[in-house]
Amino acid sequence: MNPILGELTPFVAVLTPAIASLLILISYKNPNIRETWTILATIVTFTLVFSMVPKILDGETMEFVLFEIIPGIEFAFKVDAFGMIFAITSSSLWILVSLYSIGYMRSLEEHAQTRYYFCFAWAIASALGVAFSKNLITLFVFYEILTICTHPLVAHEESEEALAAGRKYLLYLMTSGSFLLAATMITYVLVGSTDFKAGGILSLDSASEIFLQLLFVCYILGFMKAAYMPFHSWLPTAMIAPTPVSALLHAVAVVKAGVFGVVRIICYIYGIELTSSLGLGIMLAAWVSFTVIVANMLAIGEDNFKRRLAYSTINQLSFIILGVSLLSPMAIMGAMMHITFHGYMKITLFLCAGAIAVVTGKKLVSELSGVGKQMPVTVFAFTIGAVGMSGLPPVAGFIGKWYICLGAVQSAEIFNQPIFLTFILVVIIASILDIIYLLPIVKSAFFENPKEEIENKEFGRRLYFFMLVPLSITAIFSVILFIFPDIFSLIELAEVAVDEIYE
Amino acid sequence: MIEAIFEKFFQHYNFWAAVVIIFIGIYATIAKNNLFKKLLGLNIFQTGIFLFFISLGDIGSLETLGIGDATPPIIWKPAEERGYLYVNPLPHVLILTGIVVAAATTCVALALLIRIHKEYGTLEEDEIIELEAIRGD
Amino acid sequence: MINTVVEQFPALIVTTGVFSAFTILILGLLSRKICYYIVLIVTAFHFILSIFTLQHVLTKGRIHYWFGGWRPPWGIEYVVDELNAYSLIVILFLGLLGIIFAKRSVEKEIEERKLPTFYTVMQLLISGCCGVVVTGDVFNLFVLAEVASLSTYALIAIAGGKALRASYNYLILGSIAICFYLLGIGFLYAVTGTLNMIDMRIILQNLYENKMVHVGFVLVLVGLGIKAAVFPLHTWQPDAYTYAPSAVTLIMSTVVAKTFVYALIRLIFSVFTVNFLELYINAWNLVPWLMGVAIIVASILAYRQNNIKRMLAYSSIVNVAYIVLGISFFNSQWSLSGALVNILNHAVAKGCAFAAVGAIVYKTGIKDVGALAGLANKMPYTSGALLISMLTLIGIPPSAGFVTKFYLAIGCLEMQNYLMLAIILLGTLLTLAYFLRVIEQLYFREGNSTQKEEVPFSMLAPTMFLAILCLAIGIFWLTGIPLEFLKKSITSMGVIFR
Amino acid sequence: MNVKRDIIVDTTSKKMMPIILAFGLYTMIGSKGAGGGFQGGCIIAAAFILHSLIFGFIEGRKKIPESWNTFFKSFGLHLYCGCGLLSIIASNFVAEFLNYSAFWPIANLVGTHEARAMQVELIIEVGIGITVFAAFVSMFYDLAWKDDDELEDEVIK
């Protein structure tokens, strides 16, 4: 199968949600038509994205240059295997989350739904833009749009607390945007280009060692969306947003854009060799290992359901970065796949949390006892997600963790530094901590009796089906991805990407 | 020594006068509290500049610099005694324009002052600011 | 003698402008309604002429126009090159939109019997600004600048009340400024004996060491700096912008401000040259730092404001600081491009913001940020325009403001000035901080009523058009098509890169 | 009004007025050469100002109402600007603004190049003079009139 629109496909794929957003805005008077546009756009986008897979698997890349901004910097789209992974994850999950949104927003009779769908579509457009961008400037443009258009979603509730969360969100992410722009410009001035090239564009000829190290720090600060510590606190705060937002944006699109950027920097701007020779890989690995452990510990103490999941997200994001910073083929492959796996599993968890909140009105972990009797399917799906998070078979999360552990061994061999083996320990400790904070929820939901009479909220039940279907699908997929990890050609794509990097 | 300084000073006395007038004008414009006095200061300032410009046109004043001496066209001198035939008229023309502009500025300023006086009953700046603060937005 | 009709256009724009201004005065005796349409038609006509002018300049080279057939350096010469033509278009275009916007707004804010005078002065203002832009004679620049300034004083004062003192302050400071300028060109005239810019540039080349030239330079710089509201000399500006009638604020913030910024650029680069700055004005190195301070201080001041117009006024100071920062790195092509680009970008974005605020004031009378709550439901289009203009001023890609930031960032890096890059980026965040307050009020707070009440079409249309332009221009700059033009403009300023 | 009038002042100003006006006109167009429009206009304006100083503002306003002033202000400028524009139009957009040699309406009447220029100069001086005179008179009234503008309108009516 060839891409539907040839070279134009990536551009159209980005454009589709953007156009849909305008249609959504126009049909604000009729909610049904408005939601139809959303659903249509999700399906079209996913088809477009998926139609490009075969060509990418052949080892080809697709480029579409829109225009040249200044000599050496183009506004251009380029599809490669790694971008494809991110794009597939975002666009496939968008379908499910849109369905879920309809149920969720209508059950709660939320205000400003048009704004919500408008911003949501733009967020997806920019996430796809990030995935398909050819160079850092294009990436930056979409990165900034992503920040701006998710702010209304975070502050959706319009309460003082939500507005404060919105402010904090912008403070962190715009600051990071500034760092990213600065780093991008410095790169441009150094080497006259910002294109992503497997193997990197920077080299020791372009600047002194210390300068490149500082630039790297600048880049990492620029991708603050990855929510590593100590710059993580915006993410739990942002959990005040409606659940679909937390699910898709703050578990997949936004935060993964940050992780995606880090991978791009390490593999495509610095290149593996330069990163390791500057000693950046091990430094970054140490940094994020700290996050992996501490975020989990914080999650244990957190009572708010969604915030606990947010800490889990922080942990997993850093985990992906850890995989990349190990700099061995296996680890990078694991990290790339884990982007998708984590997306599916985390979304399951969030959707369950949202469904429980809508139906029972419970938002705290301590209140959840006995919910499983009321909503068995939901809690069962939650169990699948939780098992996956902890890296246990038979859920997809195991594969990612397994690859990264293998990668750590491989790195120790390649670089001849046994210290890399300690990161296996980090992975194991993190998994144990995952179990500690996630599985008790399942236990209390299924096996404990409710402390008080369960109040059955009728309005929630009415559209419960809309929510139940997406979360069941994601849960099922989390398992399927373990059994057939190649269902979206994931492994193949990751292999192609890694081959490219290590060519 | 002192004589030399004096000589230098008095050779360019018109420029010095312009400088003094300009500074008096600026001082008044900035330091005075009364809005009308500010306007007067502005006018003095402008006058100083006009004097400066016209002094430029008077080539005779440059005589001591060895450039030569100039004669306004109305005073007749034998040809061999003439340095420059006439005073450079261009600065005068410029200053004529400048005066018109200055007159226009003054006029607008006066009209404004009348309105301000009508509005606040005073032209003292600090009193006006107080009144504004009392009124609010 | 003239070769093609197009070469007449620059002069025609200025002279017919003045001519029509006084026609309005006569016709205003007969009918008050007709005044507006005359201004509108004349300015639209001038705008079309300016487009032809630009086209001519781009294809056939610069225009030299000698008034009365007198050759320079005796006569007054109008010179139009890329930079002039570009500025002329910016000024006339925003003037045109401002006039379209003015109709209803002015009808509400100003007594009817003052309308003919108002439009006369408005027309004079625009003609004066056009004159400043096309003239090639430093003294003529002074006269036309005074025409524009005097009109501005009068237009501000028309609002009455606090505007009177604001206007008077502006008048005093503006007059001091123009006197400094006059004194400065007096010094230059004393050493060169010419008033023509091109002539002066040539003669000055041998006189760079002369102390008179240095003094003249500083005086000219300070004079035009006050007029353009460059940071430490900006004190008149917030009051004037705040208390003037909405339409006047719109025109001042776009047309007048950009005119004097243009004059500053023209004088610095075309009369004094980059060589002069580099070799003899050591203090020039301080200008970027001063502008850095300006960006931060003015942003903080803007954050402290409650009045939304005043907030936008301080934001203008920040943007002028961006422009001056751009021209202070005269060795970097990108930095200068950033300055030139921001002339248009800021004019469009700030014009849109002031138009939207004007519309809000027109409909609701709200002037404070705190009272804006829930306005997005009440006036969705106006609020949308305000939102877009603010995002542009913050510099979100792909809006026009981003391009400014982008070019300036490259410029700073080319000059190896990393701290200045940090300040520019910090400026972005500070801008976000103060505009976020407005955006939150507009979109995330409950208002009293959700009744939809939009302003009349004649006010809404320019606002929306400018909002669309904010994005369109940003994308246009980003396409890289205008790079050639920017390069030409910089060369026409007389900057040569090594 | 019951103000006591001084016969000497009254008579002198009445007799002086035509003389001042004539002098103003002479300054404006009498001399052979450029310049004088501004000064002439000022002098003429002085005559009117003197008149209203002596006989009162209301009297003065009756002599020259504000609408006339407005008309004169514009008309003078139209004369000046019109000359310039005419030279462009008359030469089929070949000559510059105010390029006298291309000024055909006068070219048929007077012979030489210089004389032609002189004639145009005359029109321009008159234009400037009228504008200046009207502007100064209206400035004088605007600044001198203490009451509200609305009141002023009523008085004139």
C-alpha cells in the first residue's frame, strides 16, 4: 500500500485535525455535528498516518518541504520510523479518547465544550507535527503550539485552582520553549542546519566540549515536557484538567513530545558517538534514574487518584529517557517501543480513573474500596493497566522493560563500563515500587467492602457505554501488544529506526 | 592665557549667547511647576536654537577663523574688500520655517492650557495631579 | 523631469494629503458626514499609490524626486528606496484601517461639531507621517515631523479630561525632542553646509572625527528617541496612549510610532553610517544593554498596570526596544532584518490589540483588566482578535511576533551575545505573564451576562482583518520569500556586510 | 454694552486699519521677488486683531466670522498646493510639484521663463498670505474667547 497522498501525506495528516478544529468552531451550535467532525478527523488522520507505514518499513523516508525560512532552515516534514511510532500512538489513541470524551463531557455537562474540542484537535495536530518535523525549528513551532493550545484544556474547570494550574503549566513549558529556541538557534549558528540526521549533525569540530555539554543541558531543559525531576511539578498540578485531557495529552501527546524531543536530540542531533564521548549518556541516565525512583516514592504517598497516576507517568517518562541514555541499540529500541506501550497502558488507567470519577464521583484512592463490585469491567481493565505498569507479563509493559534491561547489559559491553549494569537495579526497584502503589488499589476495589453506601449517579450511567468501550479496547490492546507486539509494525519500525541510527 | 580665553569667548559671543539661552529655556521647561512657565521655557529654548542657526549663516562671525569677512548685500563695499558677497540666506529661510513651526506649537499649547484651566481651574502641575488623583479614572 | 508617472507618487501622496485635509475643512462647513468619506477615499487612494511605488522601486530602482525641479543640494529632494517604500506601505495601510475603525468609535467619543476638525487633523497626521518617510532632506523631515506631531497633540487632547495633561506633557517633551533634533541638524549643517541626506552622508565621511558631528549625532538620536518612545525617553507615551480616544491610540501606536522609528533608522544608517558608529561612537555598545534593561523594566511595568490600554502602551515600549536592539547590532544582517520585520509586525499586532480594546471600550466602557471577565462570551470576535494579537505580541509561532524573535535571536548569536538572547527570551515570558492576566479574564472567568453584543461591522472588520494578518504576515515572513527584499532594504539603508 | 469708549482710540484704529491692510498687501505681493507671504498675512491679521481689540470680540467676529476664517485658511492652502499640483497635471505628469516652467495656464500670458515664475510666485504668495492671515485671526479668537465654545456659536448666530 502506498501513502494515500504521496509526499503530501504527512502535511495533510497534520492539517486534518487543524481543519477539523475550525469546523468544530463553526458548528458550535450543534453538538452532534461538532462531535461528528471530531470523530471523522480522528479516523481520517489515523488512516493517513497508517498508510505511510509500509513505505517507512521499506527503509525509505518521506520528505515534504513547505518552504525555506532562512537559508539552512526549512519548514519541512519528514517521516521516519521513529516519528512514525509516535504518530501512530497519538493518532490511534485519539480515536478512542475522542469517543471517551464525548461520553465524559456530556455526562458531566461540562461548559465550553467547543473550546475543549477545538483545543484538543489542535493539540493532536501539533503532536503529529512534532512527530513529523524534519528539523528543530519545525519541531519548535509545533512544540510551542502544543503548549499554548493545551493551556485552555488544563484550565478548563475555570476555578481559581485550575487557573493557577494553568499558569504553572505555562510558566514551566514556555520557559522550556525558550530554552529550546535558544538551543536550536545556537545549533543553527554553529553548524548552519538543524535537520535531524541519523548519526547527528553536531561534532567536536563545531564547538568546544564544555560548550556542547552546556548546549545539551539547554536542550534537556528545553524538553521540560518530559517532566523529569526537579522540573516535574507542573504535571501533577495539570491533573486538574478533565480526564480525557489527562489521558491523551498528559500521558501521551504532550509529555511524549518531550521524550520524543530528547530522543531526537540524542540520536539525531548529537549522535550516539558524540553523546557517549562527551559522557552525556551516563550523566543523563543518572539524572533520570533519580526521577524514576523518587517519582514512584512520591506516588505511594499520593491519595488523589489522578495525581498518583501522574507520578506514575513521570516515572515512566524518565524510564524511557533512561532507555535512550543507555545508548545501546537494544535499549533505544526498548525506549521507542515503550512510548507506545506506555501510552496504551497509561491511557487505560486514566480512562478507568475518569470513568470511576464520573460514575461514583470518587477522586481519592482511599475512597475506592468496593468499586470493583459496582464497575467490574472498568476495574478489571485497570488491573491490566496496573500489571503492565509494573512490567509484569502478560501485558506490553514487560517488553519495554525487558529490552531496556537487555540494553543495559549491552551498553556495559559496548562501552566497557560495568556501571551500566546498576541501571538494571533501578528498573527492578522501580517495578517493585510500581506494584506497591498500583496493585493495592485493585485489591481494595475488588475485595474490600465499601465504607459507605455507594451512590449511583444516574447521569453517569447514561453515557457509561461511551466510556466503557474505549477503555476496554485500550486494555485489550495492552495485552495484544504483548502477544503480538508487531500489530502496528512496532518492532519493525523500531528496528528500522535503530538501524538508521547505528548505520 | 586669560586674554586668550577671553578672546576665544568673545569671538563667538553669539554662540555663547545661544547656549545660555538654550539652557535657560531647558531649565525652565523642566524645572518649572507651572505649565505656562514650561511653555515660556520652551519658547526661550526655541529662540536659542534660532539664534544659533542664524549665527551660522552670519559668515562674518567666522572671519576670525580666517575664512573671510562677509557683507550683507545692503551694505556696499568695493569689490576688493569683499570677502563673501552676502550672508548665507539659507539658515534664515530655515529659521523662518522654524518660527512658523514654533508659533504653531505655541498656539496648540496655549489652546491646551486654556482647556486645562477650564477643566481644573489651575495651571500648577502638582495641583492638577492631585485633582486627577481625587477624580480617579 | 520625470520619466514615469510612478515617480510622482511619493510627492503626490504628501501634497494631495495636505490638499485634501483642507478640503475637508471647507466641506465640513457644508456637511459633516462627508468628511469621513473624503479621508477614507484619499487614504485608500494613497495606499494604492504606495503599492505602485514599492513595485516601481523593486523593479526599476530608487526614486529621486526634486521639488520644483531644483536639484539637490539646493532644492528639497524626496528619495524613495526599498526601506521608504516599505515603511510608506506600513503607515498608509494601518492608517487606512485606523480610519475605517475610527468612524463609529469617534462618533461615540467626540462631539459631532468637532468632526470636521478631527478628520482634517487626522488627514494631516497621516500626510505628515508619509512626508517624514519619503523625504530625503533633514530639515524637511523636521517640518513634516512637526506637522505630524502637532496633529497628534491635538488629536489626543480631543478626548478631554486627563487626556489634556497627557497631551500637554507630550507636547512639551515632543517639542524639546524636535528642538534637540533641530539643534543637531544645526551642528551638522554648520560642518557640512548641506541639508540633503545623501549629500550630507558623502560630506560627513571626511568629518567623522569632528566633535560637532558627534554632538549633532547625539542630539539627533535623543530627539528622535523621545519621539519614538525609546526606553528611557518614553515617559510621555503611556499617558498619551491611555487617555487618547481609541481611534487615535490606534493610529498613534501604529502610524506615528513607526514613522519615528523609521526616521531613527534612516538618520542613523543613511546619514551617519555604520562606519561612523563603529569607529567613533564607543558608547553605541551600551545601546543593546540599555535595550535589554528596557525590555525587562517595561515588561515589569506593564505587568503592574490595571488599565489595559496602559498595559499595551508599555508593551509598545518593549517592542520599540526590540527594534532598537535590532538596529544596535548593525553588523548582523539577521538582527537588522528583525528590526525591519518588527516595524510591520508590531504595527499590525498592536494595531489589532488597540482596535480590539477600542471596540471593547466602545461597547462596554471597560478599561480595567479586572472588569474584562467573561467578555469572550459577550464579544467573541473581538475577544478572539485580542487573543490572537496578544499571542502575536508574545511571539507564539507561527505568528508574526515569532519571526521578530527568531531573527533577533539569530542576530544576537551572530554577535556572540548570549546574555541578550536570554533577555529576549525572558522578554517573551514576561510578555506572556502580563497578557495571561488579560486572557484569563477574557476566557476563563464568568461574566455577568452572556448576551452577545458585537460592535458595528465597520469596527469589527479592521480588527478581524488585522488579527488574520497577524498570522498571515507571520507565515509570509516564514516562507522566506521576503528575504531578498529585506536584504535589499538593508542595503538601501547603506549597510554593507563584510 | 455700556463700556465707555475712547474716541481717540476708536478713530485712530479706524483710520489705521486700511493703512495696515494696504501695507500688508504690499508686503505680500508688492515686492519683486520671492517671500513676504507669511509676513504680509501676519500684518493683515494684525489689522483685524486690532479691530476686535478696540471694538470687542463680538464686533470683530461679525466682521469676519469663523466660517469665513475656515474657508480662507483652506482656500489659501488650496491656491498654493493647487499651483503645485497644476504644474504636475498641466505637464501631463512630467514636471515636478511646483515646477514653474511647466505651468502652462500662465505660460500663454507672459513671455519669458523668469516672468512666468514670478507670476506663479505671486499666486503662491497670495495663497500663503491668506492662509496665514486667517489662521492667525482664528488663533486669536480661539485663545481669547474665554467662554465655552458652544456659547461662542450662539453669540455668532
